[in-house]
Amino acid sequence: MPKPIGEQIVAWSTVIFAIMLITGIVLWWPKNKKSRKQRFSFDWKNSTKWKRKNYDLHSVAGFYISFLAVIIVFTGLIMAFEWFNGVTYKTLGGEKEVLWRVPENPSGSVTEYAETAPMDRLYFQLKEKYPQAKDLEFHYPYTSSESIYVEVGYTEGVYYNADYRFYDQNTLEEVASPTIYGAYEEAGFSEKVMRMNYDIHVGAIGGLPGKILAFFASLICASLPVTGFIIWYGRNFKSKSKASARPVKKRKLATA
């Protein structure tokens, strides 16, 4: 789908999921000790019917996975809405620009290149400067006045601790970034938290076990609308069908 349409669908779907998650937790919350005991564990026997099992899968599994679901939906909202991203960053005490942008060349626009293109010369310079880097990701400037953007990655599978470096196309001098995306060692607490957002969202922050955990959490979240619909359908339509199936008692008319 076109990006403007697809982004809106994903963003507002995340909002709907957040509302369903919060209201679901409120509805789940037990009113007394007896119901609380039933909602924290599976108590299945050979005689337990499938409707009860479906209810337990929805309430018990949904409750335990809700802790991870809150984290997933919160980090998703940060990526989906710029205003939510900014509010979260400011709440953490951040003072820089939170939105991504590539700074301009301090020396002005590029008029003509030398025999060796700046990108080629920069590659060998950074290869020597960062021998410990796992990868060097170069991005060609979109305009002649935009600086060269290079991502220096140190850990495979995550992005939060990478260095985002920018270089003037004319002089190859490093350009400071006014945003939270710069050198990781220069980032403050709020910048580091915001840069971890994507890795937290997909579980990569915990390595392969974290990704597996995030996958199963998402899978269980996807099952909740199904199990919830079965519960709702059974309570509403089944009770109506039973009521309509009851025989109507005939009343005798009193005679004078």
C-alpha cells in the first residue's frame, strides 16, 4: 500500500489494540478472592469442557502476556505518532530534537567532485578509524547540500548502540547532529532510552531469546480477539437461541 495510507492503518490499529488491551485488563480484574484464584492458573480436568478451556486461554494467558503486550504497544505508539514520540522523550528529560534528520553541509553545496568521490575516500578513513565496527552503512546524500550519513554498527542484530555519524561532502569533516541520533557514547539517559525503542519493540534488546519471546507474545495477542469473540458469541447468541427454543406455556382462560 502507499506509505501515507499504510502508515495510518498501522498507527490507528495500534491505538485500537491499546484501547482493547487496557479495557480488557480492567474487565479481567477479579472482584473477589474466589474469582482471583481461578484467573491466575489453569485448572483443567478430564471433564473440563472446551468452552471453559477457551475462557481460560483468553483470561489466564491474556493476563500474563499483557505485561509484555503493554511494552510492545507503547513502543509501537512511539514509532507510529511523532507527537507521542516527542512527549515521551520530553517526559524523560530530553532536550534535543527527537525526529530523525540529516544535517546540511557546513561548507555549502557541492559544486564538483574530485577524482576520488568523497564517499570512497571516507570509507577507507572510517575503516581505519573504527576497526572494531561490525559494519559500516553508508547513505548517499539526497541533495548536494546534505551531509553524508554513516551508521557505524558494533553489535549484530541491534541498532540502539550504533554511532550515527555525518560528514561534510566537501571537506569530509564530521558534522554534529542536533538530534538524539549521534555518537552513542555522547548520548544521555533519555537519548539512549529512545534509541532502544525499536530493539525493545521487536525483542532484539534481549538477543535471540528476546525475539522469540516477542514473537510468542504477539502470537498470543493475535489469538485474544478469536477467543474473546467465541466467549462473546456464546454469551449472547447462544442464550437468545435457547430462549427462543423454549416452549410457550398456554394459559387457560377463566370461565364465568
